[in-house]
Amino acid sequence: MALRLTFAGAAGTVTGSNFLVEGPHGKLLVDCGLEQGRDFCEECMYAPFPYDVPSIDALVITHAHLDHIGRAPKLMREGFKGKVYMTAPTADLTDLMLRDSVTILTQEAKSKNLEPMYDEQDIDALMARVEIVKYHTEHKVAPGLSIYLRHTGHILGSASVRIKDEEGVTLAITGDIGATGEAYLQDPEPVPDADVVVMESVYGDRVNTGRENREEELCEQLNAAIKRGGVILMPAFSIERTQLLLYTISNLMDEGKLPKIGVFLDSPLAIHVTDIYRKWSVEYFNDKVASELTREKDIFSFGSLQETLSRGDSQDIEAAPNPKIIMAGAGMSHGGRIGRWEQKYLPSPDTTLFIVGYQAPGSPGRLLQSGAGTVKIDGRPVKVRAKIGSYMGWSAHADRDGLMEFAKGALPRTKTFFTALGEPASSRFLAQRIHDYLGATAYAPIKGDTWEITKQGAKKIPSTK
């Protein structure tokens, strides 16, 4: 049997990353994530996996966002006996993210009269199987299959996975790809040695015009919000977005471009994630921040920052004088402490809400971004009179041009591209653009499809259903 690839998830959707790779003698999964930002889907979330879990030899994780790791402990319940491969920062972040989410997932399951997807013991079992893999090393992970990891510049520890079989056929799965020139992360690395590439396409149909002057724009808009004297809300993803905003606000205050008002990091998860970023900063950050790390030791802290771990500390924020900045999860306003602050402050015209990342269809954040006058936050309707600002320059994803540059870096070796991990319109647009501008074969895959991978490219295998 030749190398085979099955799109078990993230085909036609941004989230739910899950890819099955089969060789003549071994099988591996790349990612095992939740589908997020849409109406509850029992089939997508709680049904058995569409493959024989006990026969899988290995799981490779590209990075620690829940849409890439959120169903991995469920594999334990279905008989997975293999090892789990990831970078060291990803291991720390994965353990933290899964334990943070298990209570919410259990509550959700009970509300639907379903068995929980997994519990703490399943997370323990998963983490006991973890084997750390460094970038730029060939590592055998299954009979006849090896992997090679490269930086993707998306979050700390994120990696693309190049898979090779015994015949030298190669398949790369990128996970999510960040933009070049980030503040402290390594730039995404090209993959010049893959016959077939599965790449993300979140922003495959648009250019991020706000990236080059994002610090100046943030400074200008924050100063305007501060002058209004109200509360500034930042629903921020706990991994990467929070740390990038802390780093930027710290620099702006140090340079005297922002007044040193109170900034509250009101998210236990984001606080713990930031500690992990501190732990791995010297080894994994780029050379640009080396001198800052030597001089400051900690690039995420500053005098007016308060980290509110306990619920009591969080409640005390209300008494702090305005103007103030409250950064809290979740990034799409679909959970976490930000919900309480949005319920309280969105009805006020003095409030400013800063949206600084991708908002999935159906999420409260997407509705706020689109100008909805009323949104449901934690099940309660909330009038929106606050000023809403959407700033895509802070996205952790490469835009259309960045993705095209990444695809170009895979040529001439790559014969077929798959544009996955994106909404259908974005995926199709990017596939067409790769074909038109780079002259390469490209497809927007469909969930459940299986393709044969050879040195000549990819060939669809007809369904037997």
C-alpha cells in the first residue's frame, strides 16, 4: 500500500484538525482537535473516531490550541496505545490547556445527557505517552514512518510535520502558519522536501493590511479609548495573543506613548501560559529579543500590570478607577471571565471592545465584530452600545500573501497542495490562487476523503461507502 492521507477533520472548517496518515506498515495521526465556534455537534464531538484507534501507532501534535489537541484524551478511551510526539513547549501548554478545558467539557456533556468526552485520568494517560521532539531532527514514530518538525511561527512550540515513508515519499502537514517578522517568535520555515503539502488557509482569501502599523494603530486607539474614560475590554486568546499584547503594551508604556493606567490580566489560564512562555523564552524565542531578555529577564511584565488569579482578585477589578484595560479569555467571547465583563460593560457607550483575532462563525465574537446590537453572552442577551474595534493585524495566522509565499517555498518539490484548516471560501480561493499564480496542483479537501500520496503528487481514492 502506498502512503495514504485521510482528512478526518479540518476540511471545510478552520477547527477540528485531525489527519490520518497510513503507510504499508504503520499509521499515525497528526492532531486531534475540537471543532469550535459553531452550534453544538454531537457527531463531531462525542461520536467514535472514524478510524480504528487501537491500530494507530502514533499521534503527532503541531501545537497546543484546543482545535488541534482538544479530543486527544478521548483517544485513550478508545484504545490508543501509541506514543504522542510534540515539542517541549507544546507539551507544557497541552497539559495546561487540556486540564483547563476538562471541567467545561464535562459540564457541557452533562447538559446534553452525554457521557463526558474524557476526564483527568485520560489526560494523565495521554501525557504519560508524550515524547519530546526537537526541531530539525528526523525521528521514527511508527513502523516505516518518520517525522521532521520545523518552526511555523504561530505560537510558542508550534511546528509543521514532514512525514516520510520507507520509499522516500514525503507528506507535510503544516498545522497553523504564523506571519513572518513576529515580535519574539521564530519565523515560519519553508518545507522544501515534501511531495504533497497540506497547508492552512484561514486567511487564504484576504490580505492583512493592518499588520505593518498595528502597534501605532493600537496606541492611537487605546489613547482615544483612555480619553473617553471608560473600560477597555480585550477578549484575548490565552496562548500567544495575550503575550503579544502584554509585550506591546509594556513597550508603549515604557516609551511614554501610553499612560500607565491599570492593566488587568484576568485569566488564570493566560497567567499560567505566560509563565510557560517565560520558561522557554531563552531557548525558543528569536534573536531579536535576546538583548531584551538579557536586560529585562521578563518581557511580559510592567509596573501597572496586575495578574488576578483568584476570583476574589477578579471581582476587585470593578473597584479600580477608570480608565483601565481588562484582558481576559475567551478570545471569541464564548466563555471565561470576559463574559462577566462584557455583560457589565458592553451596554455602556464609554466602553471600548478590542477584537484582536479570528472569530469563528457563530461565535459571540463574530457577532460583535459584525456590528450586532444584541448578543448572547453566557446565554444572556446583552445590549451592545460600546465602541467595537476589530484589528486583524494581531492575528497569529499568515494572510493570503504569506500563505502564497509559504507555498512558493515548497516548490519545485511539491506536486500537490491541499488547502485545509479554513472556511470553504478561503480554502477554495487559496487553492485557485496557488494554481493560477504558481502553476501547481491544489485542492480544497472534503472531510472524509482519502488520497494516495506518491512522489508524483496525490490521487483521490474512491469511497467504498
